[in-house]
Amino acid sequence: MRPNTLFRVAAVLALVFGVAFLLIPTTVLPGYGVVPQPAVTLLARFFGAALIQLGLVLYLLRDVRDAATVNALSLAGVMGSAAGLAVSLMGVLGGVVNTLGWSSVAIYALLLIGYGTCLRSRAVMA
């Protein structure tokens, strides 16, 4: 996958989930089997704000051609996706979220593969 395609896909995912967690966390959280208590709702909104920032960065840099910038975004994507994959796996396996949590596992795993492939192919090209 070309970096600009990966950045666009990741941007859309981040923005969609970010807006949902920021604006309607009390609707989104129960879908994952999470009770929207005030502290949990606040943290979900912070998560949504962070996703919106990430989505905007990826979208605004979607067509970047500078190799150092693409490598930096790809490395950050690998690290962030690996962390998200670990957290989402802990949530599902620990029973914190229901089976919908597997969708988060899948999204982070696919993003990790995409960013990893991008990073590896860029390293080979360098």
C-alpha cells in the first residue's frame, strides 16, 4: 500500500472514531459493553480528542513526499498501532470490553501491518 493511501485510511478511521468518542461517548461506550460513568466518559472524550488530532495530522500530511517525514509518520504509526493493539487485546482478553472489542484489535493489527510494510519498503528504497 502506498503511504498516501495508508495515511488517508488511517486519517478517516481516526477522525470517525475520534468524533464519535468526543461527541457521543455515552452512545459509543455501551456498544463495547462499557458503562458510561462520568470518569469513563471524560476519558473517552480525551481519547476522541487525541484521535481527532491524529486524524488531522495524517490527513494534512497524506500527500507528503519527503522520505524523512514519511518514515517518521510510519514509525510513529508502528509504535502507536502496536500500543493500541496491546491495549485492545488486554481489554478483550481481560473482559473489560465485549466481543465488539475484537474490531479494535483487528483495526490496530491491520494498521500495524500497513505501517510496518510502509516502513520496511521505505527502508529498502533508501
